[in-house]
Amino acid sequence: SPKPNQSSAPEMTVALQARAHIGAILQFVAPQLPLKSALPRAAAFIGINARRARALWNKEARAVLADEIHALEAARARIAERIITREMHQHANTMELYAARLANADADGNRTEVDRLRAMAKRARDFADFAGEA
């Protein structure tokens, strides 16, 4: 029987983690490009040499350095931040649209809800813009 601290699935090696990170970054920075064109863009986004990115992708690298894993993880974090910021702005736009529709239907009767939606949209935008500055 397996030992309690061991998982039944094999651990992902650092080389496979690096390849997975590069794959996710490729999908973000150059989803429509062929791999040969996309890898240099991903490498630039990560901050590593294009040749090194290709070696990591093709599992040809003899080792993966800690600095490289750090750069890959930092790039993934930047992608996540951009996606979240974009979604927050989209939700703010949706709240503004709902507020405009309510105001158009009955500005006086819906004033409280219109003000609430607009204030929420402003808070979302302010938060997203503040997070983008950090």
C-alpha cells in the first residue's frame, strides 16, 4: 500500500512544469501564430532568450534554473492579472449598461438602483486600475 505522504500520481518534474508554463504563455501572447513565430514572442514576454524557450519547450534543456522557473511563474502571474483586470472592466461596463437601461426606463423610480450600480461600477474600475498600478 502507498505511504500516507505519497500521492498516487507522479509528481510533475520541473522540466514539465516549465513546458506547461510556456504552453500557457503561448496561448496568451500568440494564440493564432505558428509555434516557430510564437516562441520568440513568449520568450520576450517571459524575459528569457528565444533559444532557451525553444529548448525548454522541446524538453531539450539539461536543467531548468530557479531563475527561469521564477520568470515563468512571474509571467503567468502577469497574465492572470491582465485577465482579471479586463474582466473587472467588462463587469463594470455591464453594470453601467444596466444602470443606463434602468435610468432610461424610469429615472426617478430607479434612482437608488441606478446610483448603486454606477457606484459599484466605479469601485470595480478604481480597484482594477489600482491593482494595475501595483
